Amino acid sequence: MKKIVALFLAVIMLLSSAALAEGMTAGTYQASAQGYHGSIVLKVTVDADKITGIEVVEQSETEGIGAAALPMLVEAVLANQTIGVDAVTGATITSDGFKAAMKDALIQAGADMDKMTAAAKKNELKEETLDTDIVVVGAGAGLSTSAGFVYTGERFEKNFSDFAAKYGFQDMYSGGFYPFSSPEEHWAYWSRYIYINRYKNPPKPVYDTLLKRFKAKDYFVVTTNVDHCFQKAGFDKSRLFYTQGDYGLFQCSGPCCHETWGNETVILNMLKQQDNMRIPSELLPVCPHCGKPMKMNLRADNSFVEDTGWHTAADRYRNFLRTRQGRRVLFLELGVGY
């Protein structure tokens, strides 16, 4: 009898070990999550211990930005076998949606999520001193994050706890795309969002430190960030190119023209006069030319307005590169890929 019990226990242990060794359940799993413009739908194929295929079944992301980021994310996840890869610069929301859909599919497959969400290994950086006085800085979202402009956690709760309680979203990005039932609610949310991310200084002196390092250099900054942190820190405006817009500018939603308008006074009034997560209707911004609603000057779709200031900055950047051809130039990426 003892031999039979011992044999039975041995079989149970063997089966348990085999089950643990199996890892994921091989197959194809479909999952979706919210992207920038709509759902990102993925089919994820796995075997017992690795992700073998990722197919983007459906997406409506911006051509050339979010849509271009998806194949890059697919390649990165397959190469690293983790969803803990860097977001694609300029397509953070698309990247977050892709990762959320991947996470759902992997959970369905029974994956070890500690392993599958671990940060991807990166090549170690070598510290070098380059003999150059010319610097071109390319800055992405990670730079402002390092300065304390985070869109989740305590900072979100402090400023948007009432919106979170009513609507259920848990970060500023999600709130920015929530389909509020009225423009009064939409601008109550966005006026807070713009105020803390455009008109307040970041908590940490990251940009001030950078200015000290670069102010004696012949520099130019190209950034996808729209929070104006470089200019607020004292960087020369004529050496800055904000490629994706500015939280501090309105544009016509049509658009009927290629103009933008500064919004600080309007935003501050919205902030002061909002009540119960609504602004007074008379504060709703409208285009002075055609009367259509205003929206933020952010590169979200093909209606983005590249105004005179945008083209002037683009020309300055092109001229900077042209007039320094053949010289020793340091191209420095900061916060890119976050």
C-alpha cells in the first residue's frame, strides 16, 4: 500500500513539474486596447516559452506617427520577448495601447507576467567627451517625465480625482481622449490639464541643468514635447523647434485658416470659473474667423495647423544644419523612446 501511495505521489509531482515547465499554452490569442484614435486589435501567437508572432488586426492610428510605430513595437517585442520595451517617441499613447493589448493576450496564454513585463535589456552607454561646440538636441517625452511631469499616480490624483471618480479613467492621457458629453466638461478637464503641464514649471530642475550645460554652446533643440519646458527654462526661442505643437496654442477645429492663438488668459479663466467639472458656456473657445469650436494645436491628425511660427522654426533648423555642414556636430538624444 505504501508503495502505491509513493508511486501515486511521484506521478503527481511529475505531472506538476511538467505543467510548470509547459509555461504558456500554445496558440493564438486576440486582445484589444484603446490607442490614440480607436481600438488596437492584436492576434498574438505563442508556444510554450516564447512569443512567435504578433499580427495587428485592426488599428486607426495616425498615418506616419502611430501607424508607423506599431510595426516597430512588434519587432521590439519579438526581439526582446517582453512588453517592457521603450515606447516609440511621438507615439506614446499608441505604444501604451499596443502594450495593453499584448498584456491581455499574454495573460490569456498563461504567461509569466513578471518575465513578460520585465524591462528590455539595453546596451550599456559609454561615457565619452567629444571635442565640439556644436550640439543638436533631439528631446522626447522621457525628458519631461524625468523633470516630474508624470501623467499618473499622485500628480493625477491631486488634480483630477473628481474626474477619475466620475468617469473611471486613471491617467491624464486617457482623460484627454474621454468622450465627454458636453464641451463644457471637455474644457473643464483640458483647462486643468493645460495649466499644470504648460503654465506651471516642472517639479525638478532638469531643463535648468541642461541650459547650464548648453548655453555656451552653438546648439539647436528639436523636440516632440508640447509643454514648453525648454523655453520656460530660458533656452533661446530662436534655437527651438516644437514639431508637434504647443499646449499653449489654440487652432480652428476646421481648420479654416493656418493661424494659432495663445490661450493662457482663456485657460486661466476656465480654471477659475469651472464648477462641478464644467466651465461656463460663454468661455467656450471659438474661431474668430468662422465661429467653429477651437481645439488644441497638437499633431493628432491631418488637421494640425503648421502656422507661421512653426514654419519659421523649421526653416531655422534647416539653416542651422546647412550652415554647419562638414563641422564636428554632436547629435544628442534625450528622453527619446520613452
